[in-house]
Amino acid sequence: MPQSEAGLAPPQETDLDALTRLALSAAERGDWDMARRCYRQREPMLRSQQMSAAAARSLLAMDTAVHERARAARAAVARLLEDLAVTRHALAQFAETCDGGVVRGRSVDRLV
């Protein structure tokens, strides 16, 4: 893709780069709604234009980093859900050993 007169990337590539950097920053903060909005904004731009190989490599590297952040976040949530299931099971067993499942007038299942 041709360079602008000042030797900079064309504006569309700059916009794509900015949106992708914003998505990466949002992913690093765990702001997945913002990351999704950036990718949705970027999608029509990618469909309607060509870009240099260097710009494509840069976007791919950032996309890979966002993907890795998302994968790590999903794994962390899965671990938390597993921990929650273990805790709920332990509390359910505790409720069975309590006096009718009541602690200080409150049902144990309501304490979970």
C-alpha cells in the first residue's frame, strides 16, 4: 500500500492500528465489552481496504495478544467456577450435618 506524502501509513491503516491497540489495552484491563466494540468498528474497515504486509503483521500480533488474554480470562473464570462448585458442595454437606440445615434461623442454602 502506498505511503502518504510525509512517509506515514495511510489514515485507514492508522485507524486500524489505533482500534486494535485500544482493543488490546481493553483486553489487558479485562474490559471485554470495549474490546468487542473496537473489533466491531474495525471489521468493516478491514473488509473495505487493502493494507501493507507490515501493517497486517502488526495487527496479527496484537490480535494474537488479545486472543491470549481472552484465553487466560476464560481459564481463570473456569477455575473460579470450579472453586465455587466445590464450596457449594462443601456447604451443602455442612447443611446436611446442621440441625435441619438451619444456622441462626437462616437456611444454609440462603447463606450461599
